[in-house]
Amino acid sequence: MQIPVDIISGFLGAGKTTLLQKLLNECYKNQKIFLLENEFGQVGIDGALLAEQNVEMKEIYSGCICCSLKGDFTQVLLETLEQVKPQRIIIEPTGVGKLSEILAILRQDILKDKLTADNIITVIDAQKALMYLKNFGEFFKDQIRHAQTLMLSKTKDINWQEIQDLIQALKPLNTSAQWVTTPWNELTGSQILRARTPITTYMTTHLPPIIKLPGLQNPGGYSTKTYHHHQHSLSCGCHPSGQSHKQTPLATDTFQSWSWENPKKFSPEAIQKIVTSLPEEKKYGQILRAKGIVPGENAWIHFEYVSGNWDIVAGTPQPTGRAVVIGIDLQEEQLNQLFEA
Ligand SMILES: Nc1nc2c(ncn2[C@@H]2O[C@H](COP(=O)(O)OP(=O)(O)OP(=O)(O)O)[C@@H](O)[C@H]2O)c(=O)[nH]1
């Protein structure tokens, strides 16, 4: 029997984890789900947010399962099928992960008879989509081209004409995917899943060809680096299979992450000062995404930052405080000072 696989794709901060939480709560309560979370940075934040969902979960850190961690990805899938025996696997790739590469990995000989693509959803931040299309087209377009359902997020404050213009700009990339434009809180999870293009149509029009992926014959172990200390930076290294960076110098090669683990306590005002400072590009680099859960004086604080927009809410206690920043030309020392001042 082939195990159905859902992939919730989408660029940095699009709303993948938010959608995942909705689907887990509303659609998958009675299924044995295995959740595979991929974080670009060296510390996991989404895993902490999803921990209350009571599903079996594995986090793979420090890169993308579509490229630098594809061996780990394959190994996790094989071990999950053998040991966990889930009824469904849900994958949340990083925001800079290539959907086509992930689909190609699922179609390797070693996996293709064991797994079947079921819901392939790409979440698109309606407020940032055109900027991402212009600046980070390589990954952004790939995520759109290979989706079965294209879900616009953050549409509540956008008028219908802008939404229509956005769809017109993106539609040439994928003419058969079903669009979801209604704010999600007005829809049930089942409505979202039912909106999809029939899987048979999707399979014939969108799946990438089966290709030989180098380095998968001897997959490496998990990235079991549980929690790192201090700061790290990382380049993604995502590139089409079988091609080196030299052959395909992509803008995405320049994404970096800065990760931070520290017991330092913050006030909500201090966190607000941090997130409102992040757009200072000359000082910190071009920051596209930041998120963290840190201790406060009385309660934990959870913050989210997506290209200039931010949100600060109550967090749940974690083993230690954590933050991650993703962007281009990150200025690590300045970020250290910002969080440690
Ligand atoms: N207003 C609004 N905010 C949203 C919506 N979807 C997500 N968000 C917010 O956007 C931020 C990022 O959402 P996530 O679900 O963490 O996005 P993600 O795609 O998992 O982000 P990565 O961690 O970069 O992979 C959070 O503050 C969410 O609350 C939406 O439809 N409307």
C-alpha cells in the first residue's frame, strides 16, 4: 500500500505552519500522521509551535531537504515507513526549498512504490508575492509551478482587484492548479483540501520526470543536532539536481540564516524594538524572515517577522529561548548585539 504524502510548500513566512495547524486540527485528527519539518536555520521554531498537535514529528535542520539534506530526507522517510508506519506523511519544507526537487526525491526508485503524492499545496503570501516573484523568482516560481493547490494567505486586507491582478501575474506559471483566495478562517480544512485539482490531472501535467539524484545511494544520517549554541550562519546551496553551484549560480545560494539560543529574558517592548529594527538593511542585512520564542519576565514571548511585517504573541515555555533570522548578507555581529544588548 502506498502511503499518501502531503507537501505544504511556500516561500518564507507565507503561512505554511499556520495552514498545517489548521489541517491537523480539522482534517487529520483521526489519522496516524507523521510530520516532517524542515528548518533552514540551525534551531527549530516551528516544531515547538506544532508540539501541541500530538502527532509524531521529526525536524531536519540546517539546510533544505531538496538539496543539502536530501540524503537525510530520504533516510527519514525510509525509517518512518519502516518504524512508524503512518497513515499519512505531511512535509513542510523550508521557505527556500524547491518543490520540484522534493517531488523528484519522492519519485526515486527506492521510494516511489511506497509513497504517493496526495495534497501538494503552495501557500503564497498575497502581500509580498510580487516582490518575491521579482527578487527570488528561482525558488518562488518553482513552488508555484509544481503545486496542485495555490493558496493565497493574508488576503483579508487586500481588495479583490489586487487579488485578481496577482493571480493574473502568477497564473502563467501554473494554469491547472486550483486557487484558494478566501481568507482561511472563513473556510474549513476540508473545503481547502477538496478545492484541489484532481490528483490524476496533476500527476500528468506537473510531476517532474524521474531523474537520478546523485548522492542518494548512500543517504546520510539524520541531522540530529538537537540544539546548537550561540550563533551560526549558513548558505543554502540549493541548486538543480546534478548541477554544481558553479554551473548554476542562483540568487538563492546567497540566503543565509543566523540562529540564536540563549536564556536571556525579554520584555515585550524589547522584542518590539528588535522586530522594528530588523528592516534596517544597512545595519543587519536584508532580512526576509525572523521568528523566535523567548522567555519574558512573566510569560514566554513568541515573535514573527516577515519582510517588514511583525507580530508578537504569548509563547509557551521552551527548553531555552531561541530565535532565527533568514535573509541576505546578514550581519551576524550586529544581530548578536541587537539580541544581546
Ligand atoms: N494576517 C494573516 N497572517 C497570517 C496568515 N497566515 C500566516 N500568517 C502569519 O504570518 C506569519 C508567518 O506564518 P507561518 O505560518 O509561520 O509561515 P511559514 O510559511 O510557516 O514560515 P517559515 O517559518 O518561514 O516557513 C505568522 O505571524 C502568521 O500568524 C494569514 O492568512 N493572514
